[in-house]
Amino acid sequence: MSGADTSIQLTIEAALLAAGRPLSVDQLCDLFIDQRQDEERSKKERRALRQPVRKALKNLVDACMDRGVELIEVASGFRYQVRTQQAPHVAHLWAERPARTSKALLETLALIAYRQPITRGDIEKVRGVSVSSHIVKNLLEYNWIRIVGHRNTPGHPRLYGTTSAFLDHFGLKSLQDLPPLAELYEQGLAEEKALQEESGEHDLEALSEALAEKPPIEQRLPEQAAEKNVIVAEPAPLVLGKGQQAKS
């Protein structure tokens, strides 16, 4: 590895550790751009830097293979995080553990993730019970969901979709990385319960707990269809690809 490559790699590693949040490739490229007043020049320098920056990121990912931390790519960029296997052992470093997430909240979140944009009424039809305002408020405060518009029907109910923060929290690059619904259903309650009790962390297994006591979610969800009756729409929500569609 050349001296320049080593310098780039060390700087990126330091930046990712110092940032405390995911950093995108372009944000990492900006670390090496001196002249920022000339936007056109900055764009050219950024394009030239993307390949060496990505090479450095790959080297850092490989360097973590036998370590207790890993470098992963999520929706907002790259970040270092404790490996799942080590999480229970280091969780006690935090005096306050996050409150356990209820099954109702997790099922609500799962329905929004797989069938966005979706209204509260749609969620209630699938779950068979009312959705607490407290659940929706918590999901909004966590920044896991957002209001993406209103359905053009009486009352103009809000349409909800997930956010990049939701993807970041669960270690996903995009909704295409969500496991199939059937796979979520099959994952056991024991693994999720142990994970939350030991580490206080939430994981994708937590979503399966929300679904495990009911018929497969594929049997309860309508086919996903394009939302045509939307008003006051904000930027389009994250949408699943065709490979993630549930089948009746």
C-alpha cells in the first residue's frame, strides 16, 4: 500500500470513529478536499477521490474480520459498530438500558416497513386491534417513521413510511435488505428475547416476535399497490422492490 493510500485509510478510520454517526462516501471524500469555495472543482475532486476512498473502506472492512467491531454500510453511510456476538458483554457499560420495545410497537413498525405508505386504519385492519397513539408517537420520536402524505379520503388520514434512521438502526442499506416476511415469521422468540434482555439492543429478530403468535403475515396483508389517493405528499417514502412483495 502506498503512503497516500495509507494516509487516506488512517484518516477515514479516524473520522468514522470520531463522528459517532454514519458517514457517506462523499462526506469522506470531502475530508481530502482543500478548496471548497469552487463547487465545480470540488465535484471533480470528489469524483476522483471516490475510488481510493472505497478502496480504503474495503481494506478497513477486511481489517475488522477478526475484531470485536465491524465496519458496515447502512442507509446513511459507513459506521463502526460492536459485533452482535460481543454486544451482551459490553452492554453493562451503559447505566441506563433502553426500554424494551413492545410487541405491538414492533408489529406496527413491521407493517409500515413492508406496506408503506400505510395509514393507521390500514394497520388496525391487519392487526385486528386499535393502534395506540403512544406507539405512533414513539415511532415518530425514534425517527423510525415519518408522515409522507395524507390519503384523499374522508378525514384525510396520515400515510406513514420508514426513514433512513430506521434502516441505520437495524443495520440495513435499503428496504431490499429486509428479510422476506416468511423468514421473519420463522425466526424464534427465544433468540430475540435473549438479545434484548442481555444487551438492551433491538435487532431484526425483534420484528419476528411481533408476528410469531399470529398466522403468517403474508396471509394477513393485502397486495401492495401504488397509493393513488395521496394529498399533501412529502418526498416519496422508501418502497420495497418487487422481490419483497408479499404474495396472497
